[in-house]
Amino acid sequence: MIPTYQLYQNYADATDPLRACARMMAQALGATWPGIPVHPYWRKMASACEVFARTQLTHARPPFGIATVEEGRTISVHEEEIHATPFCGLLHFRKDSATVQPKVLVVAPMSGHFATLLRGTVRTLLRDHDVYITDWRNARDVATAHGRFGLDEYVSHIIDFLGVLGPGAHLLAVCQPTVAALTAAAVMATDGHPAQPRSMTLMAGPIDTRVNPTAVNALAKSKPIAWFEKNMISTVPARHAGAGRRVYPGFVQLAAFMNMNLSRHVEAFGKLYHHLVDGEHARADQIKDFYEEYFAMADLPAEFYLETVRTVFQEHALPLGKLSYAGRPVEPRAIRRTALFTIEGEKDDICAVGQTLAAQELCSGIRPYMRLHHVQTAVGHYGVFNGRRWDNEIYPRLRDFINMHHR
């Protein structure tokens, strides 16, 4: 039997040239000439070709594309990787400004997409902060010689990156890494680490998935971990730098995401076709931009995926006080110097209301005046960290919280 990853690779090799041809056909059929109107039939053909071309998956990180930020005036922004490991780069969005602002380390999910999924989060934070982000590598590009990467390694990266930033930084984790971020803060507090974050913001994360379990939570508990290892883990084909590494492929994760809201995605591509036919380029570009990001997939190291499923979603090790790091117990109540802000979305169907709030009870050593919780009305999972309500309602609260505790 041909391995799953090789089957996917064979499919991509066979169909990607077809999509490239469709892209060229769309350009040719949609070309305009002075005084010659485009026939409606050709416009429809061009639109159909472009829609087909847009179904291609990519496996390289798209650019963040944040060139400027407005701070009363336009300031240039430059991406700089200031620290790196085989699995992750620490990316700094350096601004051409002498103004000293609070440093914020954004911990991006390692969940099948690249850190650019948080482009909107970063762009907003840059208004008032010195922003850094964990730029996780695609696991299929990491040679097996670099060893394993599991939950412990993930936590170690957060601790090390906070050490690079130095004392006084703030920590912000979105979705999946909220568990690792809380673990890192607890370990640093226990050890008296000098770079303990001044504040920690946990956004829409699975701290305790026993609370209001979602369909995602139910799926994770529906099978034993051996089933996930047998059916979800594949080996990277020989053509890639990470050949032989066991991974949870990004294309499998994408299929799961798509199936959760399949009708919505089908409808979106239908709208894309009609916008193109009708010449509504601005509306078409919005859909194209979204799926260009959505279809940029990264593989996860098998160890990290399996340990996350087992520890976070099946065993609930953190809320039950059974989580360990490097063989040591993790004690959230040891956190005293780091302020805590938890944020949830009212309509979140991935991390339901109450799951992130659980961190407040776990961090009992933090004084009440150093804690804050916010439930944002009328938003789902992605609306917590992207979009209009993030910009206008959530971010102002986060900015004020960081300023309050940036002593």
C-alpha cells in the first residue's frame, strides 16, 4: 500500500500543473483589448479557470506583508529573524521609531497553518507595541537529524524566546499554545527566571476542554491515542528536507477544517466565481486573500500532535494537576509576578466559553487586581484575534491591560 503522504504527493504532482495551466488560461481569457469588449462566455470561462487554480495547496509560509504602521504618522516596519532553531524562528517586527514600547511575544499556533494566520493580530498590536512572534517551521522541511519536537520542546522554545527578549516582556498566546504558554510561565515562576513575563494573555485556548466540550473536543476523545497514531501520522517523502520524519500532515488538518464547515467553503468558492464574472474585483480579492492563507499548510511533528491530543484533550493533565515538564510537575499557582488576561468568544465552536477562563482558577497565586477576563459577544474563534471586533473592542482592553502592568 502506498503511504498516505506519498499518495498526496502523487496527487499534487499530477494536478498542480493543471492548476498552473488554468491560471494562465484565466489570464488569457480575461485579457482586455482597447475597443474590444470581453465576451460573457470568455469571462465565465476565465472565472471558472481562476476558481480551479485557487484550490491549490501550498507548503511555504506566505509573507506577513506588514510594511508600515500608523502611529500618528506612517512608520516603516521590517521583519527580522533575531533568533532561530531548526523548528522555529523568533521574528521581530522592527519599527523605524525611537519610541520605547512594551515588548510582546506572540505565540502562534502550531496547528497546520503558518504564523501568518495571525497577520491581523500582529498588525493591530504594532500600533502600540514592540512585537515578536514564533515563526514555526514546516516540519517536513526539518531534517530528522534535528531530533524530536514534542510539548516539552514547544514550552522550552517559549522560555528561551522570553529569555532572548529579556525581563519586562509580555506574553500573548492564541488558541492551541495557551497550554504551553501557561506551562512556560509556571516553570519560569517556579525557577525564579529573571525573564518571567509581566503579563500573560491567553486567547481562545483549550486550557480545560471538559468545560462546554465542542465537536473538536469530542472527536479528540472518541478514539484511543493508538488510533490517532495509526491513522493520522505519516512519513515525509524522500524529496523533502525532512524525509523520514513522522508528521501529522497539514493536508489532513486542512481536510478536517474544511469538513467542519464544508457548505460554507463551497458557498465561498461559488461567490468567488460570481464576483469574478460580475467584475467585482474587490469582493473577489477578499475571498482570494483568505484562501491563499487558508491553503498554506504546514506539517506538525508527530510527537507534538500526539502529545497534544493525549495530554490536553484526552487526559486534561493541566487542569487536573497532572501535567509535567521535563519530568517536573507544572504548578500554575506558582505564578505571582505575571498578570493574567483571558479572552473568549461568545460563539467559539472550537474552544468554547469557559475553557480559557479555567486558567484563572489554576493561577490562584496571582492577586485579584492582576487578573482580568473578557468574553467578546458575537464572535467565533477567529473573531477573537482577527477582524473588526478584535480591532475595536478586544484590542483596546488588551492594550490597557498591558499598559497597566508594564511597570
